[in-house]
Amino acid sequence: TCRPVHRPPPHLFSSFAPFSAPSAPSAFSYPVRSYYRGADGQKWHATTILCVRKGGKVVMVGDGQVSRGDTVVKPNARKVRRLKENIVAGFAGATADALTLFERLEAKLDEHSGQLLRSCVEMAKAWRTDKYLRNLEAIMIVADKDISLTLTGNGDVIEPFDDVLAVGSGGDYALAAARALVDTELDAGEVALRAMGIAADLCVYTNHNFVTEVIEYDPEEAEQQLKDKAEAARLAAEHIKKI
């Protein structure tokens, strides 16, 4: 004899969506918003950071405003700082998270003899895979005399094609303005400050209390160093092909 198979009514499962694996994040999708939520659920907005490289100068500028909901909590926060003598960094996001990431990056710089690119790659690996670090909500811009980079919690280490970087709530405004001004006769400092002024006029979460850090270098020497590195990489690739 055949036993009847008792199945639960289909309507019991009608309210449950079928399981689907989460899609992999895009290489250029930043997990960090232009705001983060405090313990009371209020949105804390911050900030605009801009970095411009031109004519032997690297200029990083950040505004000072921190907003909680519709209220300006602090007008003079310092979001741009010098990590080493020749390395500057700025952050957007939760301050405590950013300071934790700064400490980790400084440790990587000590570990890798101040090599910024290698340190950032190792930092991004840890940020992406570490159970604690991947919950930190911040995004960073770091720069030295050779390179400018954006670091995100997705594991991205992004170098700009035009030597201009911007992040934060007013980052798009600052980036567009800086790109429009960078080909003029203005130097890097003037470009950065004018672009940040435009962003502050447009973004309600950005003010005019700017903090600026500058790195000066010999552009010809830096260009030669980059050519030497590219030639070394080419020779190494040819050697690997022969093997």
C-alpha cells in the first residue's frame, strides 16, 4: 500500500522570498555613505576631502563641518592630517573608524619602509577580509610625492587618472570644480581652495573652515622615478616570460 505524503500547504511559504546569494560588490562601489548613523539613529554627515597634484605640489584640503541630522555639531573638525613627514591623509566617515584605519596604515608604512602603494594594498586586503576592520565605515585619501590613492572597505586601491581625488558628501562638487580648474594657470593650492569653496557653497554638509596639508617635490625627479619604476616592471615582466 502507498502512504500519502503530507506536505505543508504552499501558502505557508508564500511570504518568504527564495534564497539568493548576494552579488559581488563592484570594484568601484564604495560601501561608505556620505553619512553614518549614531547610536540614537540620527544621521551624522561628514565631509568633503579634496586632493590635487600639480606643478610639484600635492595639496589636500578638508572642511571642518560635522552635522547631526539638521544640526551642525562642530564647525572646525580636523579631517586632514600628516601621517609621516612626506605622507598626508584625509578621511570621510566615522571619526573613530578613520582613526583606527590611520593607525593600521601607519603600522603598514613602518612595516614596508614607507612604501605607500604597497602599504595601501596590504591595508586594503586587511580592511576587506578582517572580521573587525570590514565593519568600519570610512573612506580615505592618502598621498605622497609619487602617488595619490583612494582606499575603501571594498578592498579598492584607486589611483586617479588626472591627479585629482575627492570623497565625501560634497566630493562630487569639489571633483568637478577641480577638474575644470586644473588645466588653468592656477597652482595646486589655488585650484584646491577654489574647488572646495564651490563645494562648500553647494553642499549643506560642507563649510568654509578648511584644513590644508601640502607636500612639495621636484616634478622632474618624481617623473624620472616613475619612469625608472615602469622600466623595472617591464624588464621583470620580460624576464618572467622567458622563464
